[in-house]
Amino acid sequence: MPNLTNYHSHCSFCDGKAPLEAFVESAVGLGFTSYGVSSHAPLPFPAKWALEQERVGDYLAEIERLKKKFCGQIELYAAMEIDYLNEEQHPAIDYFQQLPLDYRIGSVHIVYTPEGKMIDTDTNAENFKQILEQDFRGDLKQLVAIYFESSMRMLEYGGFDFVGHANKISYNVEQCDPFLTQGEWYKKKLTDFFALVAEKELRVEINTKAYLSKGCFFPRIENWEILKKFNIPIVVNSDAHRPELVNAGRMEALEALQEMGFRTVGELHAGKWVEMPLEGMGCNF
């Protein structure tokens, strides 16, 4: 049987394109055994793509309602994708730790310029190039270094179960300089990051959201050998923002993982992370 699980998804409580129940119905219809909802966590400033703090109670209540409605059909989990911003805003602060969540995702989207301006690295290539010129005077290495510094600080603080879309900045970096990510400087940044992931005994997500549109995963396939080197446990997620995409790219990722010699993938069973063998999950070569 294929590995029909997903622990990274969004809905209309944040920037998803449909109500939460529509995603659950899609997952049930496909035969998923478990599904996690992980809206973008509240931020200390207004953001259209994030859950508003005053709606957190409604969000958690809706997940509880659906857990009861679909009991016996699927295991549902309540989570949030929590941004690392700075020492006051990250997954480990008391506010997020005290919420009744089943797990937490740690992600970096926003970083600070040397002048203290917040910029979003998770944008389209055109906007990214504008940011690079206007806020970093074209210094791509400086922007990348700041991204990895924020990512490393997030790991040091902890407070989450797995890293969301690690090295996602690589796609936009390659639109500016197709060779930078292949160089030793960039590879050292990435290796140091994954070494710290391993030291902190965290899990890394293979994010399949961009597979249909861009033909890639995050972290990229060429980064997976580093995950193997450090024996980092993984989980495969679709980061779905539309109900019809809850399983998009996931089987392709599982096949690629097995082809590269990975043997297990993480799943939640009765609220606990367990390692499940890739062999026999419906991966065909």
C-alpha cells in the first residue's frame, strides 16, 4: 500500500484556498490513514497568509470537530507551521508551546536585511530579484548567509518536530545565479545546517509542493545525500494549499527516496512518530 499520509497543509484559516473540511474530505477520499493541518502560525504583525491570533481558538475547535466527525476513517492532527523571526518570535516561545498542538513545524520565510527591514524570501523569482537589488545591493551571498544564519538560530531554539521545506531559497537563488548553489561555499552552509539538524535530533521534511510546477522538491534531491550522511529521519509532505493537491508529488518523492537507498519514512501513529519501511509502499521502479 502507498504511504498515504501528510502532515503539512494549509486551509482558509491562513492562505489555503478552501475550508479545512474540504482538505480532510479529499484525504479521506484518497484513502489517507492520517492527515495533519498546519496553518501558518500567528505573526506579531498583520499578514494575509497567516492565521490571526484571535482565530486560533476557532481553528483548534474546527480540527476537534473534524476529528470527531471523521473518527474511524482517518487520524487527524492539529499543528502549525511556525516562523522563526528573531529571539522573540519562534517555535519555542511559551505561546506556541502552550497551545494544544499535536506537533509543530519550524520554517524560515522571512529574514532581516542588515538595516533591520523584514523581507520575504519565499516569493516569486521576480520579487526576489528586486529584493536582492534594492535591499542587498545585489549581494546574493549576503542574502543567502542571512537566510542560513536565521535557519541555524531556529534549530538552536528548537520547539518543533520537523524542519519545513529546508533550503527552499535555493530555487530563487538559482534564478539569480545558477552556479552559486553548486559551489563549495553554499554546500558548506547547507552541510553545516543539516549537521546541526542531526545534532538536535530533528526530522526533515521532503516538501513536494513545487514538484508539479517546478519539478523539484525541498530540500532538493541533490541535497538528500547529506541527509543520508547524517542519518536524519524524514517525513514526506505535500504542503497542500488546495484540496486536490493533498497527495501531489508525494509518490514521486517516495520513489526517489527508495531509489537513493533510504529505507524508512516517518509517520504519526496514535500521536507518536514512528519509522515505517519504504519498501512495500507502492513505489514502482
